[in-house]
Amino acid sequence: MKNFEALREAAAEISDLYAAMALLEWDQQTFMPHNSSADRSEQIGTLAKIIHEKSSSKTFGKLIEKASKEAADLPPDSFEACLCRRLRREFGKTSRIPATLAAKIAGTAAKAHHAWAEAREKSDFSIFQPYLAQLIDLRRRYAGYFQPSGNIYDPLLDNFEEGCTVAKIDPIFRALREKQRALLRKIAACGQVDDAFLHAEYDTGKQLAFVNEVITRMGYDFTRGRQDMSEHPFTTSFGLNDVRITTKVFEKLPVSCLLSSVHECGHALYELGIDKKLNRTPLAEGASFAFHESQSRLWENLVARSHDFWVFFYPHFQALFPEQLASVSAEAFYRAVNKVEPSLIRTEADEATYNLHIMLRYEMEKDMLNGGIEVADIPETWNRKSFEYLGIEPENDAQGVLQDIHWSMGEFGYFPTYALGNLIAAQIWTRAERELPALGESIRSGDFAPLLDFLRKNLHVYGARFTPAETLRLSTGCNRIDPDCFMGILEKKYAAIYGFRAE
């Protein structure tokens, strides 16, 4: 296996360069001085160019071919066969793209992030507009190298979800949209939940202390990670022994910091649970972005919003904030945490409306890439679709088109994975409940080890060894993403909270 060992070493070197670039990007969003963006964009662009040159060179391509021949007789699920398959796929995509274009995309995204942050602070889309126009153009050029037979958006979707296309997503979202709207109509016909006490002032230091207690109990290892503050919470990995998360705390939104930290911790637990022998290879990551989102959304919604979770944690939280919560029962608090109300901000959205935020962005991205929306018209289009999907319209750009970081990073095709992740999470959770009959009892006692162990064995350990389709079968026992499983869980939950009859 001489060629395979050489390939593994070459892949490890590329992985190290990715980690170095990720460290620069993490610093950019956490501690970098405000006026350093110009230098940082050049540094990131240089690293992106070097990575692209190494991973798309003819020498690297030939090494993949030779190593693949050596691994041809090995079982298809062996480490060697899986790594060769993954590298063949990545090389097939990367080698089509000129290094100059890869560097241009990375450098422009670094500049765009700075412009987006300023535009959001000032609620002024015009500051970000020229950078977004450049990124859309660059991504069109990128997609053009794949000569998509379906939709120009397809190659971008495939970057985040292997094998995913508009033709596959549209039917799933179409069915999901109608079912979620029907659920919202049922909820709207019921009396609304009172959550006034969640809009009082809650000390941010105490919030963070509580959050750290929660994610520690979840299993987050602070010797192999850390939590910092950023404008938009995120998770980043520099290797399987250094996975960091960020959060954002609001004085008058006491559950926001908790849910965002739990969300990012779910991502981190996935990375930290990957088989360590996959480290410094492209297999040392999630099976896909939808699977990554399945883990963050599972912990955020199916655990941290659950009744079982608050049976254990509410006394702790109430003790921290006696002035705000002295007269609030655990049941009232649970209902408030799960209040359904269309809102403008995606990251604060409840389970019943969240996917509608994603569908809005998905429809816009398709139109943006296909030329159906002029860049100057994006804010107006956003506002119109917000009213169409959610029944409310943003008052300014910060509440609307500038609220998400993804477009400033050129990450078109990412948003659909959030909704797909919700659906996969429901299927994984259904299996976990079936195989762990005492799951609710363990969560009520603050013990998350059984759930984490289940996720480690049935998903995390595999990393990206298998395709998303194969990983779906391994983790859920199903061969397709099923919106009905997700909707069944929502119906049951909200029927109990709002008092309507579940179907």
C-alpha cells in the first residue's frame, strides 16, 4: 500500500492547511481587530490558492488513481476504500476549478464578511450589495465549470449535500410547506401561550454560567474546545481534538443563548465523536451538512426544548433568576420556551416556523443564481417573501436580508441543509426512543450519556466514511428522508401544548 500511504500523507498536509485557514476565519469572527480585514482577506486568499493547487494538481490526481487500484480488492467500507472514494469525488470537483477562481472566491468572501458586519450594524444593505453581487457572479462562474444538466444551483447544493439537486429538494419542501402551514393554522386557532416573563432582563453572566453547565453535561469537552462570543454563533474544527463553538447572549432573550450554545454544541459533539483514526483526512468531518444540522437541531429542539429537559434544569435556572421566575411554574416555563409565533429572525424561530425561514432563503438563492432577482432588488424580494411565508415583514435590512452570515461567505446551497437536518434529526430521534426506552427518564435526571453514546455508535463514529444516503440508512434504518416523521413529532408536541387534536 505504498501509494495509499503517500496519498494519506498528502491528504493530511492539505487537511492541515484547511485547519490553518479555519483558524484565521475563527479569529476573524471572534478576536481580530476591526480594521484588519484587508490583510486577513489576502492571507485567506493565499491559503485557499495553495490548498486548491495541491488538491487539484495532476500529481495528486495520479496518486489517487494509483492508491485506488491498491485498495480495489478491499471491502468497500474499509478506511482505505472510503478515503479513496472521498478523494476521487473531491478531486473530480476541485480539479475543474482554476486556482485563481478559488482564491478569488475566498478573498472576496473575507472582504464581504467585513462589509456584511458593517451593513448589518447600520442596517444598510447598500454597503454589502457590491460584495454580494461579486459573490453571486463568482458562484455562477464556479457552477458553470460543472455544466449542470438540471439547475445551475445543483453544483452548489452538491457541495454541502452530496447528490442533492433542486429536483430532489423541491418535492420534499413542497410537501413539508403545506403540512407546516396546516399545523400553524391549528395553533393559530388556539389561545396563545404567555411568555412575557421571558422578555425581562436576565443577567448575561448568569446566563453564560448556566449555558456552560448545560453543555458540560451534554458531554462537551473543554479540554478539546472552548466557547467564545461572535456576531453569529458557529462551530469550527481544527482537527478532531480542537473543536470550538461560539455563542451570543441577549439580556432580554434568556433562552436564546442557551439554544444557540446547545445547537453549536451538537455540531461539536459530532466532530469530537468521529473515529480518531480518520483525523487529518477529509473523512474527519460530518457525512454532510444536513447530517451536521441533524445533530445541532436534535440537541436544540428535541432535547433542550423538551419537557424532560426542563424537569431537570428549570430548578437550576429558576434559582439563578428568582426575581424574574419566582411565580413561574415549570410547566408555564416549558410552554413559553415552545411558544409558536412567526418571527423575523431565523435563529430565534420556533420549531413550527423555522423551516419556512429556510424555504424562503432556498427560493431566493435559486432565483439569485438563475438571474431571477437583481441584486438591488434582493431586500424588497426578501420582505415580500417574508410576508408570504410568515405573515410578517421586516422593518429594516438588519431584521431581514442582512440577518444571516452565509451569503457573505459565498455559501449558496447551505440553507436547505438546515431543513433537511431537522427531518433527519426526527428520524434519528425516533430510532433512539425505540432503542432507549429509558431515554426520557435519563434526560429528566440530567444524564445525557445514553443519548450521546447512541449517537456516537450510530452516527458520529463514521464521520464522512459513507455517502449521505448510506449514512441515513446506518443512522436511522430508513432509505429516504421522511417529512412525515418530523411532522408527527411536531403534531404530538404542540397538540399537548396548545390543546388541539393531533392527527
